[in-house]
Amino acid sequence: MKRDLFLLLVSTLFILMLVYFYEQKEQFLNKKLQLNENTYIEYPYFHRKEIDQYIYQYLNSYLGEDNRSLFIDYDYNYLEDEKLVRLLFYIYEENDVIVKESVKEFVLDLEKDKVVKVFMVKPTIKMYDNFYQRLIQMNKPMIALTFDDGPNYNTNKVLDILEKYQVKATFFLLGCNIVHHEDIIQRMSNLNMEIGNHMYSHKLLTKLKNEEIKKEIKIVDDAVFSIIGRYPTLIRPSYGTYNKRIQNVLDRPIIIWNIDTLDWKYHSSKNIYKRVMKDVSDGDIILMHDIYRATANGLDLIIPKLLDEGYQFVTVSELLYYKDIEIKQGRVYSDAKK
């Protein structure tokens, strides 16, 4: 009788140990951590002290940085006769309208209870613009096309080309041209083009008093808002002229350029094409004018060529954002190169 009880006890302990080790190997704990309404983390717990501590410290590094939304999920698979585990963390961070996705890979040695390799999976980062609903590839060069002095009848031809190739640009509107062209500005907005302020009358700002400059800006702001329900967030002073006084007066970032197509001077699509292709590089801001037919024709040459070379066309605000350049009121930006 005692022998039977002993055998029963041993058998029971053996079964419990098998269950325990099976759970240790196959059924690690799936933990979920809800930190706040914007932050949610799901992660595995391996019942291995060093590994679990490492994972916890890694995830903890994402916490408490700012008010961004954060979501982390994971996946895994076994390697080398189940001695090693390949663990992938998928990290989604949202700042403003931008979602950044990255993938971090760990190789874990369950027998030795340690992390043996850590690296980022390539491609490491994707950025998706929620507002414009498009993917930005951070490993490809990007440039910003900008257009001054519109709108007029020719602006629709420029928009036709941009829509044809599904690229974005920034338009700096001249206030005196807005009346009777409201439908064109609405089309810009519908196509998710960026709209900036190019003053009302294109007067040289260095010849104007501070209050006159502010009045020029306000007229354009109010006109744009009445059409699309948003104010321009960027400004380009007439002729790209500025000084310290003007910088202090202008109440938003000042955008000029580093490539001038001189379309206003030559009115030649081939010349516009040559001037861009001669100097173009990652981070450029290109000056054009949407009021000329030659500019539209030049775009039909430039855009497909640069797309073939891997360039992405973004708005000025996107360009500065993706290049991690701080945008400040009164600061002048001619490109997005550091």
C-alpha cells in the first residue's frame, strides 16, 4: 500500500514537472501592458530571469518620453532545434500626423538565459503620413517643388501634371491673384497640395513699414481661410528678400530656395529641365512659377525623370519634418540639408 502511494506521488510529481517544463518551453506568458490611452504594449515573458529583465528594460526605454501614441506588438519563431528564439518587436509611434514603424530583432538563448544578438530589421523605418494618406520611404531622396505668384489660368495645367504623376508640391499664393481663382485654390486643397503665403501685392518688403507688411500677410491669410478653412502655415517674402527686421515681423517660418529654375526669365521648358537636373540632390527646395506654360511643360520632363531616379516629391513642411529640421517662426529655410 505504501509502495503504491509512493509510486503515485512520484508519478504525479513527474507529470507536473513535464507540464511545467512544457509550459516553460512552449507557452511563455503573453503579457499586455496598458500605460495610458495612447500607449499599449504586448510582450512575451519567457520565465528566464536575464532574458525577461532585458526585454523589460528595452520596452521601458520607450516609456515616459512624451505624449506620443505608442503601440508595440511581437512575433517569434524557434531556431536551431529550438535552442534559440528569434523575437521580433513591431513598434508603431505616432507624432502629430506621422506614424513611424520600426522592427527590432532579438535572438535569445533559452538554455544559457541570455540575449545573444540584437539588431534592426531592414528596412528599419517606414513613415506614413495620416493626413495625406501616403507612405514616405526614408531611404530614398526627397525634394520639394514650390510655385510662386499664382494662381492664374495656367495653374490648372501645373496641377494637371502633378495629379498625373501623383506628386505633391507647395504653392505660395499671391493675394492679388486669388479673386476669381478660388476654384483653383480649392483644387489645390483637394489634391493635398500645401498652400503658403506670398504676400498680397508682391512689393519689396524692405521698402514697407512693419504694419504694411502685416497687412499684406493678413489679406492673403483671410482669403485662403475663406476658401479652404485653413490658414497658410509658411510664408515666402516677395522676391525672397528678407532682413532681421522682416524676420521679426513675419509670424511663421520663411521659405526661400536653393535651386532657381529661372522659368520667369527664360520661359523654356528645356532650360528649366536642365537647371533642375544639373544640380538636384536630396533635400532641395526648387523655385518655379505656376503662371507660365513653359513651367508646366518642364514639369512633364522633370517629374518622370526624377521619379525614375528614386526621388520623392514632398511638400516643404514634409521635407523639413522628415529631415528632422526644427521649424521656427522667423527662421529662414532654403533647403533641408544639415
